[in-house]
Amino acid sequence: MKRAGNIPENAQAQFLDNLEVERERGITVKAQTASMLVRSPKDGENYLLNLIDTPGHVDFSYEVEKSLVACQGVLMLVDATQGIQAQTLSTFYSAKKHNLDIIPVITKIDLPHADVARCKQQITDVLKLPPNDILCCSAKKNLGIDAIFDKVISTIIWPQGSVQNPFRARICDCWYDTYKGIICSIQIEDGEVNQGDKVMLFHSNQRFDVLELGLLLPFSVPISKLQAGNVGYIVLGCRDNKQIYLGDTIIHNRDYSSSTPKPAPLPHFSTPSRMVFASVYPVDQSSFEDMRTALERLLLNDNSVSVAQESSQALGMGFRCGYLGVLHMNIFQERLFNEFGMPVLVTAPFVPHRAVLKTGETIEVNKPSEMPPPCDTLRILQPMVDVSVVSPSRYLGDLMTLFRDRRGTESEIRYLDNQLVLLKYRMPWAEVVVDFYDVVKNRSSGYASLEYEDGGWEADDVVKVDILLNGKPVDALAFVCNRKQVESRGREILLRLKETISRQQYEVILQAAVGAKIFARERIAPYRKDVLVKGGKLVGGGDSTRKKKLLEAQKRGKKKLRTIANVEIPQEAFFAVLDRSKSK
């Protein structure tokens, strides 16, 4: 982009990372579009290229899938110091599935530890791509950039739409602007659209005037017209989040109203499978409606999250949200706070299950409280994933032990070369979702990479474990686990809750139970107040009867306080349910 003139000299280092959470964490969360004008040194013609920078973490693979639908080709980047990674393989096969042109590029060739020859051999052996098609570059040193532009122009097929056809555009992304309302990033498939035109959203059947058009460089540059092949933005003056959907098709109002054949809608984005569910509650219940508005605004920009209103006896009104992974959940929570100033309380994430009832019906279980009683259930199905890990071969033993401890079943172990090994295992999603990525990085000193894909459903012997505070079950702390792990997990969780919940003026009893059977118990001792001393003097002198009366009165008061008071549950208590540090 700097070579094409899109990046000013005083630009920030992470130019395409617009979100605060992206700059803080140093990762890409949202796919970012940028159009650039490039002059070809071969024919002297100017070409308009539309670049989409996609995330690399597996939790944001939906952003990659959406981008592939809108693309004609991909630049597959391989770090010269690391070689092929697990996400390289995943993205490669996704691009092949969409029949896109693939240009392999080895990057960071200027680094001292770069091994270009090894990377080329890996790409040739593993991905079966011709060695002559592999390009090398260094963005920092401006090496090989012109060759990439030439390859893109000569290899990738141009958009096949025509300006003469009726106007059709796909909504690729949305965000909310306080002054302009909802702004849509669009890909023009056919025809053209001008400022002032009347357009219609195909699936929602809503009609709007085009107030503003422009290109994204990635900053906005208003222009009067967009046509087939362009990727830009459109402002329709809409402020209702429910009227605009990602993936919807925009057409001219006149084309829909005329007697001629109606334009066909463009293929819609597929709906991702939510892999983790967690409840989100406002810290202050009076801000519930503000939280609803904030969630609706965020869903414009990230429709991979599902939201349903719910209520909890302990925490009040909130929302049950479905995410693609735990990192995705954490990022969404941070965006709520950073972009809307909305502090929230998030319960422990829960992996969805399916319950097959004795009536033959199969129901979705998205939180522990929805788990049906064992007397009504034939079997419980848990989601499985096929996990791929690419690691230096010296960590093979540690990683195999980790997979075995997490109930993984070996599918394949293959050496990519004399240094890298690919491990494929099938394992329960519940064993992966919380900390598996971090543990893999820890066991491999940060060198391994991880990717996973949906592996269907399998029956498992799981039970629901309730956590009770002073005899009252707290639905937000309940969890589901394999029957063999119930006692050890339950006792560990009570010990962690004992560490995270603050002492009160009264005794707090923590219990873990399966059904009516309590199998573990911990006690949080109350603060001790010496009622026998007042003003530095001993009350009652040597009268033992007076002392007993005071101690009995204190005992009755604490018992009453324990009955009517609520135990304050900190955010850390919910994630204590997930802490598996002792099992790592």
C-alpha cells in the first residue's frame, strides 16, 4: 500500500488496524478493505486493485470466509522465518474450495533467520504449487513488491461483471456513524450506482436514497459513482440496525419496479456455527437498554455473534451470546467497553450440547440450566473438532501427551520436512475452547500454530454440576463435564471460588452438587468482631452470663444477615470455573 501511495509518511505503524483492541493486542480482528491505483511497468496502464487484509487467528476465520466470497484471487503469505503454519493450510484449502487463483509469497526475506529455500520446498511439497510461481518479498526493505503487482495483474482474473447489466452490489461490512447513520462497505458485481439514485435492499425489501458514495483507501474518499468491479462504501441514511444485513444485495429501485425480469440476488454469506456461549449482564441493571443498543451496533459490524435476551435470578436481565471462540468472546467484550463505555459481567463460556430425549426429540442445550434431567434423556451429544497443529519436531512428544490428556484421538502425524511436523487429532471441542491454544504455545515455546474445523457430534457421558452459595444454586456458575472428571473438577473449582470471593460479615458455604447429591464443600470464614470489647474495655467484667448473651446475640445477627444478604460475586469467580492451571 505504501508503494501504491495509500499510506502517508506520518501514518501509524498498524495502518489497517482501525479498532483500538487491534492496536492494543497487535492482532487483526476485522477484515479491512483498501483500494489502490497501480501502474503496470509492462504496459503502462493503471489498474485499480482492491485489497482485503484478513485476520490470522482461527477464532476470526469467518472474516476470511466472507472475504473469499468477494475475491477473485489471494496472496498466500508465508513467513520466511517460520515456514508453513496451520492457518496457512486452512486458508489454502478454503481458497481452493472457492476456485480462486492463489499466488504464494514468501515474506520477511530480509530477516537474519530467513530460510527461503526451505519455505519454497515446503510450498512445493505440501501445497503442490509450482516452484516458479512462488514470489519473495520484504515489505520493510521494499523488495519484490513490483513483482507481486505484476503477478496480480497478469494472473488473477478480473471481475466478470458488466457496467451494462442492472446494478447489483453485495454488502460486505457495516458500521455506525453518529452523523451519517449506518455506512456499508459494498462490492459492485454489476452495473453502476450514482449519488442520488434510489436503491432497494433485496432481502429486507427496504428502499433508500443514496446520500454518499466513495472508495476506501482505507480512509474514505467520496466520489459520485461506483461501477462494476469497484469495492467502496455507501451511505443510505438508515439508522435502524434491523433494516440492513451483511451479505444482502442492493439493486436499483427501478429495476425491481419495472416489468422486466428482476435482478437475481447475489450469493449470501453462510451463517457460522457458534462454538461458545456465554451470558453478558450490565454491571448496573439500569443501563440494560443502553447495553441492548450497544450490542445492536456491534452486531452490524460482526454478525457472527448471536444474541438472545435472558434473565438470571442472581444477575438480573442480560443476553445470551454465541461466539466463534473464547478470544472472539473476549474481543467482543473489550469492544463493548472501548467503543461504548459499557462495562459488563460475563459468565463462563459454555460449549453447546445436544440432548436426545426418550421421546425421540433432539434439543439444543446452550447453557447448563437447559440440560434436561437424566431420567428424560437417552444420550448427550457433544461437538467434536478436527485439530491441526504444525510444530517443530522437537516438541512432538510434549504435544502428543497434551492431546492424550485432553481426550484426543490421533488422525495423522506427518513430517512436512526434517524440522516441521503436522499433527491431526480429533477431540471434544470442550477440551479445546478455553485454554488449549495457550497451552499448545506454552508446550512448544511459542513455535507451534493451531487450526481446527468442525468435526460433527459424538455421544459422551456428561453431567451437569451445580455450584451452591449458602444453599442456593447459582445458575451462572453451573458447568457441564465428563462424569469421570466430576469430583476432581468440582473440588478444584470450589477452592478457586474460595480464593476469589471476598470474606463477608457472615459465613459463606460453597458446595458442588450433581442433582441432589452434594459431593464437595468449602467454607469462607466471616470477619471476626469481638463483641466482648467496647471502647477498649471488657464488657460485663467477670460476669460469664453477660458474655454468653452478647455472643448469642452476635450469632443470631450473623445468621439473619446470611439469610437476607447477597454474596457479591466478582468477574474472576465465573472464570474460576474454567481455570485448568493445575491440569496443564
